[in-house]
Amino acid sequence: MDSYDTNERFDAELQRLEKRLDELVVICRQLQEENNSLKQRQDSLIEERATLLQKNEQVRARVEAMITRLKSMEQTQ
């Protein structure tokens, strides 16, 4: 084996590795974008959940108040 073949194989392997590295960089960027998007979605869902819990508590309090009023109306009759 002469040095030309060795250099040629080395260059080919180096090009293969460079191509793979470029592919990994693209994948890494895509994953970062997806991760950021998922974090934003999670934050949005957390806010929505808090709002729904608050509304649920308000409705529960109103229903309990109506039940209390109905019971007091029954007792006065």
C-alpha cells in the first residue's frame, strides 16, 4: 500500500465524518427548535390548567352557595 492510497482513504473517511457531523448539527438544531416549541406549549398548558382550576373553584363555590340557599328555603317552608 502506498501513501497515495492511504491519503485517499483518509480523505474519504474525513469527508464522510464531515458529512455526518453536518447532519448531526442539523438534527441538533431541529431538536433545539422542537424543545423550545414544547417548552412554550408546556407553559401555555400550565397557564390554561391554572385558569381552569380557578374557574372550577369559582363554579364549585357558586354551586355550594346555591345548595345552601336551597336548603335554607326548604327549612323556612
